[in-house]
Amino acid sequence: MPDLANRDPEFLKSSLTSWFVKELGGDANPEVLEVHAPGSNGFSNETILATVAWDEDGVRLEHKKVFRVHPTSHTLFLEANFATQYQAMAAVRDSGASVPVPVLGPFETDPQYLGVPFFTMDHVDGLVPADNLPYTLDPEGWVLKGTDEDRARLWWSGLETLATIASIDHTALDLAFLDRPAYGAAGLEQHLNYYRAYLDATSEKGRVDAAETIWEWLVANRPASTSDLVLSWGDARIGNIIWQDFRPAAVLDWEMASLAPAELDLGWWLYFNRQFTEGLGLPLLGGFGSREETIERYETLLGKTMRDVAYYEVFAGFRFAVIMARLSDLLVDSGVLPADSDMRTNNIATQFTLSLIG
């Protein structure tokens, strides 16, 4: 499970206070007053929320900070390229694009504080759609409680943010850290090879038949050509955005950032909403754009035709099925799931994605 549960809070406050002293200087008299983990703390990395006080011009002020910490007892992805998310957010910030990313603090590699690398961000107030219960099912959730007009603002402003990311001139940025040449040429080839290797590694604990079936479809139906590469957020879904008044206030979770065809993020965006509607036997939420409307709007925003979108939706489902297999192994190893759980092979990702190719 996330490592904060295994840390002594008092020791953690002391260690982080020492780090702030280094960063701000002793005259600021910094002190970490409180630390806790968010309710959504996941397996890709550890997240710590901290309240910190220091002196500024003779005034004692409190600040909310977020620490992202390199995982120490688990690794969700095939490779723990922890720095990628920080570098991707910094690149988006430096591009000058109107993409809301949290204000970044330093990236710390000195192990004396937490034993592993970490970085800080300013805390951003707002709301995040739930995954469990999904925002399409939770009658007490803020998404369902909103009006159709609210949800339309959420859907289309989120898609505009997605398009803004894809419109960044990535050639003007130093994004070499996103390339994984060991898996082939940047783009779809690299993504396919990476997730094939990811599935192979996960299958060491047992074959995932559904994922293998989906893989065979992806190979048989691979597009003959692909679009030009863009900066891909990677985990492009509304649950990875902090929202204020149903508009994006912060785009989070850049662990899966890459260079890819623009269809990759669009497919992920569409897939996850379809999974939480069609996949659960639910209608499209009022105010949300249909699949066709969303594709058309995205094409208009980018000024280019989106090709093979259905393929990239299936690929999104395949990638999520592989991630779910790995996640279920972590949950079993952590005692959260029983050893005989079939979640790794039978879950919403495998079920819905098989229906897409059926």
C-alpha cells in the first residue's frame, strides 16, 4: 500500500521541516505542521499532503504543499521513471501553453530526507471526479449533482485542455526523456512494444487471456500509417483533473506522458467515459458530448482529422487491462484483495474492451 501508512508522522514532519530549512533558510523558521495522505493515494507513487508554516517579511504564513514521492515498496508500471511526471509538467509550464499545471517546487534527489527522490507542488483547491464509485454512479457526487450546463462546461473545457496539450510545439522543448528507443520508434510502435513487454512481465503471475485476445486484435488491425507525433499527457481523463466551477484548475498525473499520435489521448479520454457509461449499462451523462461530437470538436480544435479512433479506444482498454492486472497483484500482495481474487483477469477493463472488439 502507499508508504505513508508505514511512516512515523512525527519523524516525517521533522524530516520535511529539515528539507524546508535547507530550501528556505533558517531565518524563515519553517515548520511542517501536519502531514496526511489523500483519500485517492494510489500505487504509481506516494503522495503526501503537508501544511507548512514559515515567516515572510515578519509575517507567519501557512502553505499547503503536495509531495510526490518515489515508490519504495511497489511499482505499478513496468519501469519506475519517477522523474518523468515532474519533467513533463515542467515542460508544459515552460512552453507557455494555457494548460493549468500545479506550481512546481524543487526536485530533490538527496536520500537523507525520505530515502528516495521526491518533488513538491503547490496544493490546488477544487474537486476531482470519483473512480470508486464512478462519477456516473454516485448520486451524492458533485458531477451528478451538477446541471447539464455544468457538465457540458466540464466536458468541453476538459477536451479543450487536451487539445491545448497536443498543440504544444514539442520540437521546441527538450523532451528526450520521453523517448524509450528500446521499444522501437517513438509513437504507436513504441507504445505497442512497451505494453506488450508490460503484459509479459505481468503474465509471470498468470496468463491474462482477455488481454491476449485484445492484443491479437490490435496486431491484426494496426493502422498502416499514423498521424504526426504530439505531446501526449498519457492519462487523459477527467478523473486526473482538479476542477473549479466545472473547469480545469490543475492537470495531474503525468507518469504516462510520451510522444504519440494525437489519437492516443483522445482514445483514452473517450474510452474511460464510455467504460463508466456503456461499460456499466448507463446512458451518457446529460451535458457530456457524444463520441461523434467529441471527435468532431477535437478535430476542429487541432485542425486535423482524427484517424482510427476506434483502434486507439481499444488500445486504451488494452493498456488499462494490463495496468489492472498489475494493480490486482499489488492489492493481493498487500492483503487488500484475497489471494483467490480474479480481478487481474476479470474486471471492467477486460469486460468492456472485449465488448468493443466482439
